[in-house]
Amino acid sequence: TFLDKGNVNFPEEVLLGKALGAVYRTPKPTELKIELPKVNQDEIRIIIDSSDNGYLNPEIAFSLLEASGISVVKEVITSSVDEMLSKIEHFKYPLVMKVVGPLHKSDVHGVLLNVRSKEEVRFNFDKLMAIEGSIDVMVQEMLSGLELFIGVKKEPHFKHTILCGLGGVYIEVLKDVAAGLSPISKNEAKNMIASLKGYKIIKGARGQEGVDETTFVEVIQRLSALVEIAPEIIEMDINPLIGTQKHITAVDARIRIKK
């Protein structure tokens, strides 16, 4: 009866101590006036309004990122190997090839790295199209750098949660992720990045080049600007983002909308 009336109960002092510690460590409220980067609002709305509920296809997902000012890797998506070979004439090898259709590409061995010739493209194309559920094949220039992650989750009655962290196996194994509620201020984005356990890797550790933090902050803010304009986005994973001291580029994106 006590709890049903909305009261809070701590059955032992250890739990009360943990709760008080969590309150103490809670950061100060963010700024009331948050300035987000300018994005192409008209283009974003056109893409969202013309799309159906569910996961967007990769081309449309990348179009949303481009309209938000987030750099994306050069890619071609097609179900014709001859069309693919003609369109990648000016791509730099090595390439990455991915199956389009299955939701989790790695689970079906649908990601092939270090493709170094037209002959390999043709051979791998048939291999990927043979995977159950395959509808197209995507080919991209293979970028080098640190794998990063940003994402979005939408819970009922709350604003969008913006997530960031190290990408690739780091997020799958270490679960090292920072979160904040949109809109995300510049200072909040900086604090999110600095709170990561892998922050030293982002800054550059043991002779490895780090990531341009200013650009990483901007990408987080641009993602926040995107969901402010398109609240229909209820789930998003951009993993990986390839980051260096010069650029941060989205390599793969999964976006789900619900109107």
C-alpha cells in the first residue's frame, strides 16, 4: 500500500547509500538555451514524410545523415554486378562489400573486407547475393581509423536519448556507452565523450592516433538536431563511424521510424 501510493522504500541502508551516491554524482542541469548546428530541415522532413514505418533502406538512411551534415562514406548499392563494377570505377581499393536485406549482416557472414580487385568484387557479389534474405549488395571504400559509435533510442514519455562510445567490438564487448537526453549542448557532448572508459583511446594512446574531439562533438550535436526535426526516429545505430584527426565518417547506419 505504501509503495502503491508512489512512495519510495529502501529495505536496507546499503541501497539507500547507493541511491544517495547516485544523486550526488548526478551532473548539473544543462543549459536552458541550447544551440544546435544548422541542418537541412526541409530535406529531412521530405525524407521522413515520404518513408514508411520500419527500418529505412541504407540509401535513405545515408541521405538523412547527409541532410544533417554528417559525412558518409562513398558507396554503391545494387542487385547487378555489372552496374556495380561500372559505378565503382573511380573508387579506391581496398573495398568493403556488405549484404543488404538481413538485419544483422555479421551474423550471416554478410560483411567482406579488403576486397582488392574487380575479380574479387564479382566473386564476392555472387557469394553475398546467395545469402538468404539478400536483396542487394553494398560496396564502399574501406576507411582506416578508430571505430566510433553514436545512436538514438526513444522511450515513451521521454525525449530522445543520444548515445556515443567506441564502435565495433568495443560496444559489443565492453558496453562502454555514454548517454544524454536531446537536445545535447556542446558542453554536454564533451562531457559524454570524456566520461567514456575508452576516452584515452579517443585522445590517442600508445602511439595510436586519436580522434578530432571537436568533430565528434559536432556529430553528436548534429544527430541531436536530426531527431529534434524528425521525432519519428525511434531507433538509430551509426556503427561504425571511422574517426581520425582530420575527419569522422559514417560507414554503416540503421534507422527505424514510427509515425
